[in-house]
Amino acid sequence: MPSLDTKTRGRTSRGRLRALDVYLCRFEQALLERRDGPWAQAVFVDVGFGEHPWTTLESAQAFRALNPALTVVGVELDADRAAAAQVDADARTHFRQGGFDLPLRAEEPARLVRAMNLLRQGPAERVPEVHRTLARYLMPSGLLVEGSADATGAVLCAHLLRRRTDAPDDAPFREGLLFHTDFSHGFAPVLFRDGLPRDLRRKVRPGEPIHDFFSAWTAAWQAARDAGHTHPPDAFREATVGLAERVGGVDVDPWLSSHGYLVWRPKEGVCF
Ligand SMILES: C[S@@+](CC[C@H](N)C(=O)[O-])C[C@H]1O[C@@H](n2cnc3c(N)ncnc32)[C@H](O)[C@@H]1O
């Protein structure tokens, strides 16, 4: 079978994935902290850390505030980048050359696999195969996060995919979509459209569920603005409430909506 790996540029920046770390620490705390049985060895894997391992190290620091013994494995397709990162390695922080067939040892199941800003090239049809490949390394109930963020991390969108044991073909459950903005570019739902995960980006067209979702979000945002909520964080918060009235599975947790996060978990999953 041909490799799913494709070379990409290594651009990254400090703080780019910080908002994702904050979300995971708050809403996946149990997953990050779990230490029973094989979970004691279960690692966090950052796939494709780029020309500097900044985001891996930032996540390691954030997650170890919850689980000081957590082992972190940064994986990079580019051998020179993997070699250069060795200066930041220590007993619990490893950097290894490898691709989607992750270079993990048998005694290193993954609790969390993150693949951010990787799937920019190559056919979108192959994305589910990449998800399946990466999810194979997860503990049951482990999480795969795959998506993209802009250069500074001001706008971020990601798939939340959960490993389950009852799926016939190892496909992870496409549990939800996570959106985040820090409001530095203001806010309108369209802000997220170009940064959607690769397999959804081309589907924002009439008749597709993701198009319906954006139409509903835009209508809710417009209604919020018409009601006087023009300040971007207010408009975001009000639009979340309005969207939840129009679309099932929108999380109305007040912390999320007041910090620029929107999580959509359609009951049947993001199966489109
Ligand atoms: C744009 S950088 C992203 C860096 C970082 N994840 C971030 O979000 O800022 C993408 C990196 O992923 C690496 N990469 C691409 N495909 C990969 C694969 N299949 N396995 C491991 N690394 C990969 C590239 O070599 C590149 O260094």
C-alpha cells in the first residue's frame, strides 16, 4: 500500500496550539491524568511538530501540570528536524523520525495523538485513512485531534476523534468539531471556513451538512448582531446560544462560549 505520508513545510510558531492545550486540559482532564493499568505508560504523541518542537514542549508542560509523569513523543517525517529536536529531549520527552505509521514501542500506547497543520496536501479522500492509521495507536477511549490553525493560533479548527473498540474497521468515532478564536481577527462564522479540516473544507456547499451548519451559525450570529451584540466576544457567545437552538449537539457550556470555543458534537457523529 502506498505511504500516506507527504512532505510539508515545517513552519510553526510558539503558542500556536496553546488554545488547544487549554481546551484539552479542561475537557479531557481525565484522559490526560489516567494512571490505572496500561494507562500509566500511555503517551501523548505530537505528529509533525515542525522545524522547532515548540508546540510539543508547550503541550508537555501544560499536560504535565495534570500528569507529571506523562511521556511525550514528538514525531517528525523530516529526519533533520527530528535530529535537531534532540537537544530538547529528556527522560520523558522523545523526538523520533517517522510518519503516520507511528514510531511507538509496544509498551507505549497513546492516550492522545495530535496531528495539527499536516494534512494540507494530498487528496482529501485519504484523510479517513490517515485518521484510521493514527487511531490504531490509541488506547480505547483515547483521542485523536486533527486539524489546523493559522500561523499565530488565532483561529483553530479540529476534528475530535475517539478510539472505540466496537467499530468493525478500527475507524475512530468522529465525535465532534472544535472551533476556537482569540478574537484578534474579530468574529464571524466565516472566519473558520477556510481553516476547516481538509476533508470538510471543500464540502461547504449547498446540500452538505457542514454548509447547513455554517448557514445556521451565520444566521445566529446575524441575529445576535441585530440584537445589539456587536462586540465580537458578545456576538460569539450569543451566536452559540442561537446556534444551539437551530442545530443539535452544540455545547452551550458557558466557559466555552465565553472563551471563544465552540464544540459541535452531532449525535450521529461528524459522519459527512
Ligand atoms: C506545518 S508543520 C506543523 C508544525 C506543528 N504541528 C504546528 O502545528 O505548528 C508540519 C510538519 O509536519 C511534518 N509532517 C508532515 N507529514 C507528516 C507525517 N506523515 N508524519 C510526521 N510528520 C509529518 C512536516 O515535515 C512538517 O515539519
